[in-house]
Amino acid sequence: MAWNEPGNNDNDPWNPDKNRNNGAGRPDEGRDKEKNNDPWGRPSGGKDQGPPDLDEAFNKLMDMLGVRKSRKGGGSNGGGSGLSGKFSGGLIAIVLLALFALWAATGVYQVDQQERGVVLRLGEYHSTVMPGLHWNPPLIDSVSKVNVTKVRSHDHKALMLTVDDAIVEVGVSVQYSVQNPKDFLINVRNPEESLAQMTESALRHVVGSSEMGQILTEGRELLADEVKARIQSYSDLYGTGLLISKVNVENTQAPTQVQEAFDDVIKAKEDELRVKNEAESYANGVIPEARGRAQRIREEAEAYRSEIVARASGQADRFDRLYREYTKAPEVTRRRLYIETVESVYKDVNKVVVDTEGGNNMMYLPLDQLMKQSAASASGSSNLGSSDISSLTDQVLNELRKRQGVTVRREGRN
């Protein structure tokens, strides 16, 4: 119910007559308080008189906030003007306090572990904050978060001219990350676009100074290393704050119009490389073997030389000793040397020739045939040895001496 509604002047909170005796108190004020303990001014009889007066509730709220209405003056216009001014001042203070709290709360932010915060104060670089919870004054400082651990990628593909006037199509993939957040945000307007241009320039410079065959075959790894070093030098020169981690050469091929011809050339080069590897493998197998044989022949020759030298030295020493013995007893030494020489010459001869005195006839004894007959006649026995042959020869010679009285010369003994 509105306070200024007709017929309800008793509920007018700004009526001076109603509160005329407020300072001295009315006689029945205590009874009225005992009868009516309802904070909304409803009768204590328990009968519901409708919803609470909104003006009364608003006044109590003002009292709690410290805004007291004026007790001076009798006019309704004057009292309402004083209360309105104090109410407006308190409300403005509350609103300002709420706005300040909201402004301060918006300045709290958090930087993740993989990020760095770049703080600009009134548009000028102020500082770089590390991971954690931070506060900066809003509308004065602006904070930009940059991920410094994420590995980003940029792909580039283009037709390029080599040093031998051939056209090749090269595709590369550049992997990079942010090394300096300040330079990444401030020095260059668009670092990604700058990276694309740096990649284009570096790739054309390296490809333009290389031959086509080198780019299409074994020179791709060297190409990637050179492009990476050149892009990093450009990035440091421009101050982009980027770190180039790796450059991968995705594909290198000739233009589509001549791709088949280039494929044939590449296959021929691969066949050449394969045949060369096979030849080197064969050479690696043959050369060590030949070197081994040469070393063996060399060692055998060295051993033969040592043997001959040792044998000659031994024979010379033996001759010296024989000569000393010969000077002492010439006839005995001569006879012994003759017997040893004849024995060494005829020791492997399986024939015996017997010469009789006073006659020209010579008797031949085939000892090898006799041994074969003896071996065949002896059942279960093995071949005769050298001792058996010597025994058989001695028996034959003794029998001849007895019968004919001849001088026997033995020419061979097994």
C-alpha cells in the first residue's frame, strides 16, 4: 500500500503531526509497543491486515545503513528533500564501493604452467610473469598469455629452380615454439606470417644453390639442416622470439608434367648405386682373401728360407767336424763316409745285385716280389715291415756266401 494513497494519512512516514511527540514520548506509547510488536506495524491481535508496508521496510533499511531522516521542519516537501539527499549520497557510496570491488576482482588472473604472461601497462611493455596467480589493475594493465611449451608446425610447398636450371617441387614442415614471449607479441605484428615468409626465402636460397639430383636423392637431410639454420638466423635478426626445433623435408619431386621421366632417372641412379654396392661388397670379400693368401705364401717362403739356412748351417758345421776327424784318421773316415753315402742312396731301393768274383755274371734278387709272395702266403698276417725285409736279405746273402764264396754287395734295403 503506497504511503501517499488517499485515506491512509496515518501511515504517512513524512507526516510531522504523527511524530510530534516523538521526543517526549506519548503516555500510551508503551502500551502501543506492547500491543504491537510486529516490525511491519501490523496489529498484535493476530488478524492479518495484508502485506507489510514497503515504505516502512525501506525506512528501516535506511536506518540500518545509517541514513536517518530529518526530524526538522513541518512541511512534507522539506522533509522529503532532506531524506532524498542523504539517501542519494549513501546509494552512490554503495554503488561506488561495489564498482571498486568489481574492478579489483577483474584484475585477478592465473597463468598456467605452460604459459607466460606479458603485461602491458598503458600500452607499453611492463613485465613478463611466470606461472601462478597474479593481479594487475584492470583498464591500466593488459595481460596476454603465451604458450611457450607447445610445438607448432608450419607446412610450405612450392616450385623452385635449382642451380642447374631444373624445376623441382619441394615440401617442408617447420616445427617451432615460442622462446621469448615479449618479442613474439611486441616486435612482430604477425609472427606466423613472418615465419612463412622466412621459410619461403630460406628454402629458395638453399634449393637455388643445390643441384636437382642432390635434392631428389641423398641431399634431402643436408637440405633440411641448411634451411633450419637459415630460418633461425632470420628469426633472430627480426626478433620474432621463435625457436626452430626441426625442419622435415616432406617430399621432393619433379613437376607433374615430367614426373615419369624423372622417375626413370631416379631408378637408373638407384640401380647404379646398387651395382656399385654389390661391386664394393665383392671387392671387400676378394681382397682380404687375396691378402691372406699372399701373407701365407710370404710366411711359407720365410719358413723355407729359414729351413734352408738352418740346414746349410748344419751341413757346414757337420763338414767342419768331419774334416777334423778326417785329419785324425783319413782312411777310417773315408770308409765310413763311403758306407753312409751308399746306404743313403740305396736305402729306398727294393733290389739286390750280387757280383761273383772271377766271373762276369751278376745275380739279381727281386726282393719286392719275394715280399709280395711272402705276404700272400702268410694268411691273416699284414704286410712285411722293414725289419722283415732286412732279415730276409741277410738270409739270402748268407746262403750265397756259403755256396759260392762270393763277395756280396748289397745295393738296396727296405
